[in-house]
Amino acid sequence: MSDKLAKTIQRFQSKIDSGSFYEAHQTLRTITNRYVKAKQYPEARDLLYQGATILIQNKEYASASDLIIYLVQIYEEEELKVTDKDAKLKLIELISSLPNNDPSLNDLAKASITWSQKSQGCKNFGDNDLHHLFGSKFIQAAEGENIDYEQKVKIFAVAELHLVLGTFESVPIYVNFLVGTARANPDADQGALLARAVLNYAYLKNIKFVQEAKSLFLRSVNIEAEAEAVGNVQYFERKPLLNFVQLLIEVLQKDPQTNGQKFRKLYDHYKSILKERELLAPVEYLGKLYFNLNIGNSNNQGGLMANLMGGLFK
């Protein structure tokens, strides 16, 4: 950091120490604007990073969030890519330090993911690490106290999308929430909860994550029924949907050239329970996606994930 920048940060810190938070924030923004106009992007980034860090330490989260969003805007103007490790790590560090229920997180998620989508390899859904970060924070917010059911559902819907698009470390966070839901609601359909994770990961053809989700769920959830183990499947006499989800995983990871017929038989056998649980459409879509089977309304389901992602970035 240059001497000039260090002195600016010093003056900023002095204003913070005297309680002049608004003035400090606005002054820092003005100075940053000058650096940006002069295309002195590294200096602008340093200033925003240091300023946001100090504001977070003083629990001035709204002002800190404003500076973080400005930092992302500079990343875009400078055409920095998410592959720039220093830029990405500093962004993750700052956002991680914000409270999980901070109202700015939605805007930060949109800005950060949109920025990351401009990088090669992230163009479809954005950077996995950023999705993991936001998914982890939103899921913790959903688990917080004084959250009513309606709020919890809304927050979880956003958290779920991020976690599905996250990293391998996102899987246990996602599954643990589903397990917690099953434990808190003994009458809940455990098969429907597991299906949620399996179908989401299967849409992305992420069989590794599908298998991990199944393994973690069955190991953690309290299933008061004896199971008969056959290969990788635990059969439950009175839990047909849980059986279906496990069998679906077995079929999806086999050779698509030879397993299309098995998928069709599985679908036909469990069709009534799938219809009852409103799972026909997503399962039909998987038949089209993996085996090119035209069953039900599968042709109308091609935009399932696109529709979900559209909701995320509104």
C-alpha cells in the first residue's frame, strides 16, 4: 500500500473512532471515485477493502455492504475475472464477515454471481465457491431464532439454489437442513426430502453429489423402520418414495444406452406415488435428460433449472 493510501485509511480510521461513520463512508466513496475515474483500479480496490473491513469491525454493516458492492463494480469495470484469487478471496472474506441475516446479502449475491459469470467456465451459473458462501449464510439465517415459517421457507428457497450450485462442501450443509426438517417433523415424508436434493443435483448431472446426498441423508435421518439392504439400496416396506429415490440413483448412474428401459419400468411402477407427491414432471424431465425418453410432459420441463435460476437473479 502506498503512503498516500495509508494516510487516507488513517484519516478514515480517525473519523470512525470519533463516531463520524456517515462522513467517513461518504469521504471514502468520493476518494475511490477519483481513483476509478483515473483508472487507478488497484488503489480503488485497496481503499474499499480496507474501508469495508474497518466498517465491519465497527458493526456498520450497511455502509460496509455498500462499499463491497462498489468493489464488485470495480472488478467488473477493470475486467477482473473470478480466477483472480486475491480479488475473489478478499470478496469472500468481506462477505463472510457480514451477519447471516444482513438485508444486503441478496444484492451482494446477485452482484457477485453476475460478476463471476463473466469468467470462462462459470458462464452458466457462476462461481461454485461464491454459491457455497451465500448458500451457507442463507441456510444459517433460515435456521435462526425468531424466524417465522413463511420467512424460513423463502430464505431456504434461495439458500437451496446456491447450495445446489455450490461445492462438494455444500452437500452436507444442504442435507443437514433436510435432515433437521425431518427430525423436527416426524410425520414428514423422508422420501420427499431426499428427493429434493437428489433431483436438484441430478438436473445438473452431478452424480457424485447425488450419491453423497443420499449417503449423508440415510446415515443421519431417524427412520423408524427396518430396512432390507440389497446392494446400495435400503428397502423400506412402508416408504415407497424413499425406495424410489434410491433406485432412481442406481438407474441414473448406469449406462444411458442400456438403462432407459429400466428407468421406464421404475417410472411406471412408482407413477402413482410420484403423482401424489407432485414429482411426475421433474422425474419425466430426467427421463428425457438422461435417456432421451419422451414420457408425460417431459418436453415442457427443459427449462426447470433455468426457471429456478431466473428466480434467483430477479
